[in-house]
Amino acid sequence: MREIIIKTKKRVYSNFSGRHLSKLKGEGLDFREIREYTYNDDAKKIDWKISAKLQKPVIKEFNETKELNIIICYLLSGSMHFGSIRLKNETAIEIMSILAFSATKNDDKVTFITYDKKPLHFKPTKSPKSAFSYLDKISKIELLGKDYDFYFIEYLNKLKKSILFVISDFYKIPPLHKLKHETYAIKIRDKFEENPQFKGYINTIDPITLKENETFFNAYSIKKYKNYINDLDKKFNELLNSKKIKHTKIYTHDDVFFKLGELLK
């Protein structure tokens, strides 16, 4: 995993990919105060809703902020400990590395959060050295037996409004539209799990419950499984598209730089 982080850092700092995050709009402004409108002010800045309550024209004052606040939330699950080319978890670490080092290259602040029924919140940083240290710790987390619930939505909404990347294989459909942040969903999959190529009795282990089972696979059961995955993804994509949440699917064999570049266009 350290090799993935090191190579990713070198790649970000040696080409233009680190500039992708600069295309994100973010909030750009921090609220400071409400004050009464004067004739020198631009009438377009009047907050008519608050003005109606106060019975006088008022405007909101803001402090300009040049830096972006980036939150990278990795939803931990035993199902991420799978891959035919490489583990989905390794792809997740590469994705987080690209986003984090792109942020630090742009002098933006990045925060890592992992979640599996409870959050592990790393201190926000602009330092590549700290980002490397946090990524190394995240890469060593044992995933087998872990799973997440949807309370991460409530936790994230308590944080300052930011640009948020949520990373998972999304075998559950979380209500990402309830997040107050500018949200990007990154789904990680392996081709084999979407299109398994085996038949007969297979010994399997549930990566979340860790229970062993002998399962019989034939053409019918595989088709039923594939239809379930397709329906799940279709519902999730429809939700994201209807709420205008940007999203992408990255396979374990994909060029992660290219896929993230497409997402951040």
C-alpha cells in the first residue's frame, strides 16, 4: 500500500493532474454578519427573506476564502477486501491519494474520515507529509467483518460545508442527497464481482459476517445475481442523477487518474 501512495504522490506532483481540484467551485465565501442595506450597496445582495422578517432591507456580509475544504469519506466494508486484478481497497487508497495530494498541491485543506458504524476523523491538513501519514494508517485498517450504516450522513452534516467525496462499492444505497455538501460519489467495483465466471459448488465467505457457506452456482443463479446488481446500480444512479450529484464508477483495472479527471471536468 505504501508503494501505491508513494507512486501516486510522485505522479500528482510531476504532472498537471494536481490541478483538477482547482476546477471545483466550492463555496468560496464564509458568512460573517447581517447588516442593514445602504444606498452604496448593490441591490442584488439584499436578502429578501430576512429583510421581510426584520421589516427593513438587509444584506449578508461574507469573508472571501480562496482555499477549498476537501473531505474524503471512505465507507468501510468487508466487501472492499476483494479483487481479481487488485483489491478494491487498493483502488480506494489510490483514489484518496490522488485527491489528497491534488488538494495539498493546490494549498487546499483536506480531511480524511473513515466510517464503519462510527467515524475515525483525521485532523484537516495542507501538509503532504501529514496526508501521507494518514493514508498509510487508513491503508492498514482491517476491513473484513466491517460494515457501515447511514448515520454517517448525520455526522458529515455537522461539519463545515465542504467539497465531499464519498468512496465505497455501494452495495447499499445511502441517501447522499441529504448531505449539505457539494458531494461526489465514487463507486469502486471489480469486473469479476459483477460478472462471475464459475459454476458448481463453491465455498464462499461472507466478508461482513465472516460466515462460510457452500453455494451452488449455475446459469440461473448467476443471472439472478447479475440482475440484482444491475437493478441496485440503476436505482442508485437514478437517485444521484435526479439530485444532480456527480458520480463515477472506477474498476480495479481502470486508470484512476483518467477516471477522476473525467469526474472533475
